[in-house]
Amino acid sequence: MNISFEGQVALVTGAASGLGLATAKAFAESGASVALADWNEDAVRAAAGELVTRGHKAIAIRCDVSNDAQVEAMVAQTVSVFGRLDAAYNNAGVQNVLAETADTTREDYDRVMGINLRGEWSCMKFELQQMRKQGSGAIVNCSSLGGLVGGAERGIYHAAKHGVLGFTKSAALEYAARGIRINAICPGLIWTPMADQMVAAGQGDALKALEKSVPMGRVGRPEEIASAVLWLCSDAARLRDRPVHLGRRRVHHAVNTASPEAANRTYRSENSDIWPLAECPNNSHTQAIEFRPNDLASPLISVPD
């Protein structure tokens, strides 16, 4: 992806592994100064150290996103070291303990909600305070396919991820006119350490069943999601806010337009034919683009009228 973040600053949570690490690397390789945050201090320090060794500007921050004070300090340290905050990918998340709703525990509910939902709110809160001062910025929240559908024995996780979309849509409306874009991505089946943990917990057969439903016949790679995050944080996506669905079946991309006139534009992927546009029922100024799943790593471009 030929997107430059030279002179810009990016913050990534859950950056010690998986989607967070892949995205932090992508930001660094695109020229950004990157703050990598994670609760696992040793792992995140190693990740940041590797980027510095390669000649990139990066710092490691230990942060438990369920702790508001630590989140506030994370943003403050990022700005103190690099001077500003241009892009943030709020990625930190955990799975719930598998259980039917009647058998779930308050402890597990509080743990998952604290990280997956309250953590997203806390990160946005303090990131937005800085971006509001600047009058610019882009935030991408990591929801999930689980934020769009239900899942047996996964109710807590799915509820949290649904909540991420609600926060994203609401905050996007609050700050769009002030130069700040807020989006969410909803990845489908991506092979990360979380998937490894599911296999270790005896859920390997369930993952294989999910993989069979993927049109491409394979699990996604973290680097493919990182490409989508970088595009959403770039100027190429300046007309884009609210959720982006990177699902495992049919893939849609919602483009919010600035005016009814702009809604007549056609969009396509650089590596595919033009696909038909269909109006989304919840917003007369929003249209959906259907495109091939293997084009997810390519930015969308506007086709001249």
C-alpha cells in the first residue's frame, strides 16, 4: 500500500501481537512515529525495540485499557514524546469464557466488558481530547464480525463488540465536522494469537468449520487488516466514517458522503471491476460497495463522474 504517514504519529493498543502488532509495523513502515501499547510490557517493549532497530521511530507503553488512568497516561506519553496524535487504532481485546448465558459469571462479564467496550470508550475519550485540540485526527476501533451477529456461548464478547459499533457511530457524528474521522472495522476469521488460544481451548473444530465458510477458502492474515486500518487513517479515506465490515461471507464497505450530490459517485477497488452500488436503508447519504474479499488490502479510489 503506497500510503505515507511521514511526519505523523500513530497509537496502537494491543500492539504486542496479532492485528495490533501488524498494524504498528505497517504504520512504522509507512513513515509514522508509533506508540505501541499493551498490558504485556515485555512483549510490547520487544516489538517496539525491533522497530527502532530497523530505523523506525517507536516507543513502548504498558497499558491496561480497562484502567482509565493508564489510558490517559498512555495518550499523554505519546503526545509528550512525539508532539501530537494523528491516528489511533484501538485494537486491544479478549474473548469471553465459553458458556451459555445462564452460566456466565459476573467476573467474566466485567473482565470482557472492561477491556473490549469500556476500554474502547476510554481510549476514544482521551484520544479525542487531544485530537479536538489539534482539529484533526483519525480513529479506528476494532469491532468484529461478532459485532454484527450473535454467537452461542459468546454473548458477552458479541455484546461488547456490538457496543463498539454504537460508540463509533455516535462519536463519528459528534466529530465529523471538526476534522476528526472515527471508524470501526469488523474483521472475520483472522489467524492471530487469539485464534491460537481458541485452538488450545479445544475449539479447533469450530475454527475449521468457520474457515470452510470463507469464500477465499482461507483464514485472513493480520497484515490484510492492517492495510485496511492504514487506509482508513489516511487522507484517501477523508469521506469515510462509521463501520467497515471485513466479514467472512459477503463483504460490504459503507461510504458516507458529504452531500446528496456526492452520493452519485461510483467507487471501485484498484484491482477489480466496478461493482454496483446499493443504497443503505439507514442513511440516504450512505451507499454500499460490494467488492471481492481478496481486494481488502487495496484502498478504494473514487472514479471521476
